Amino acid sequence: MMESEIIREAYRASGLSQIEFAGRIGKSQAQISKYLSGTSSPKKETIIHCMNILKKESSNESNFFNLLFEVLELDEEKHREFRFALTKIIKAYKSNA
């Protein structure tokens, strides 16, 4: 997933105007426009901020980001086999899709 897609999804999930969203993440509206168009790459702090917005705003939705957050919250050692199995399922699904 490209950085601009994370920004776009956080912007969409926030329900804010571009100016309001820019203020929420501490950027100018012009900078948000550059992120959305892919002409500028956000710093990791901005990506993290947007991921936190996605986590908060889409907690009741069934989407890619919620799946990602759920997997990230699994204990790496304790759930190693589950993560491996999940990866195999996704790869098998993609090869048959």
C-alpha cells in the first residue's frame, strides 16, 4: 500500500474537509493535496498519525485497516503459527481469485 493511500483513507475516514484534516494532522491543506496526489511523501510520523486516525475512525467497519490492526496486535511469539497460517490463507485466496 502506498503512503498516499494511507493518507487518503485516513482523510476519508475522518469525514473532515481537507483543510480540517490538514489541521488535525498538523499540515497545510497544500501539503495534504501533495500527499493525496502522490507528489510528496509524508514523514513516518504523519503516516503513524494517519494510521491512528484510521484505527479510531474505522473501529466498527470491516476493512483492510481493521484486519491489519488486529494482526499487529497479536503477540509475535505466542501467535507465530496463526500469523503463518493466515499468510498462507491469504496467498492461497489471491492465487485462486
